Amino acid sequence: MESALTAKGQATIPKPIREHLGVGPGDRIKFFVHPDGTVVILPKISTSTLKGMISSRRRKAPSIEEMRNAVVTGATAGIRRTKRP
């Protein structure tokens, strides 16, 4: 698929691409340029759309001690322990 640029530098996104991205009039899209020169177009998702995507069974916030333990566990996960002579 292809599209021509207007004198203002605008292009029409072909209908199959718009449908695939789930975008329509007034929606925003983002452009990402990769180091190899390729360009990726993604729909900009509003934060309200994200609400409820991740269910949390745990309702109370973790304690400071739980957070410390998680940090220590994460920081030492890849470290091999050796016995001292």
C-alpha cells in the first residue's frame, strides 16, 4: 500500500491500516524512527483506555519491609555466591 504526499506534507493512511491500528478521525498517532531508518506508526493510547487492563488482587499497598526485600531479591538475583576459604 502507498499514499501520496500533499503540498502541505500530509498523507492519507490507507483504510486497511487505519482499521488495523483501530484509529479514526481525531485520534492521535505516534511515529518512531529506528536506528536502521525504518519508521513505525502506532496509535497513541489514552491513559483512560488502559484502566482495568491489569487486575490487582492485592488491594493494600506493600509495606516498606516488603519493598526492601523485593529490591534486595531483584538486585541479587543474578549473583553467584561463592564459599570463602
